[in-house]
Amino acid sequence: SGSRVTRHERCMFQQSVSASPSPVRRSRRPLAEAAAASKQGGKVALDMLGPRLVVMVRHAERVDITFGHQWLTYSFDKDNSYHRRNLNMPKTVPIRKGGAAEFKGDTPITEIGIVQARLTGEALSEQGIPIHFIYSSPALRCVQTADAILK
């Protein structure tokens, strides 16, 4: 069925990660040298960072999927002021010129989504996997997920 990861493959990956004998330990020296070169206006050679591991993560739990598209009418008043109506809804949302309507196609993540992303970052850290670069879609849910992973 295409290139979708099956539940079995996902479980096998989780088992292989958790069964790894010891976390990967890398010297911070190459990273420090790369940072120094960057500060001095030099280009950072990627090979200075040592072996690379690419980790891809999908955004965390979305408000519109959890609460449905009616979350907008439920959470914003006629003046486009946001009101948190459920503990799983975001504590705050960015102020946008277009008000609530601008969140229809670009929703935030839930409070549980923030916890999911933080746990992902914690798991990477516990496995000794450093994050040298992070790339994210400009979508609010993706930026919020990336931010929480880094915390």
C-alpha cells in the first residue's frame, strides 16, 4: 500500500531504538569549531559536524482535528478575541490581522500536542541524538512542534 509505514514497521523501529545498547556519544568539538568558523564569517563545512542522522517528524496534535472546525466559532468572539474553552486548547494564539478566519487553514497544536513534541525532543536527547539543524514548514502547527521539540 504505497510508501506508508505500517504499524508493525513503526513498532519494529521503536523496539530497535529502545534496544540500542548505548546512546550515541559525539564530541562537541567539531560543532564548536563549526560555530567558531560561522562567527568569523567562514562557511561551515558539513563534514565538520561528523556523521549525520536525519529525523523526520510530523506535526503534533492539531486543534482542528481534535475539536473539529467549529473550534473557531467556539473559541473566538465577535471581536476576534480568543477564549480558551477547554484545557487541551492552546493557552494563547498569535494575533492575526484577519482574526479567527486566518486560523482555518493554519491551526495551532493542542496542549497535548505540545507535550507530544516535548517528549519527542526528550527521547532524542536521551538517545544522545543532538539536533544541529531543524527545518520546519512555516505552518503554525509545524513551527510550534519544532519549538517544543527543542525545549
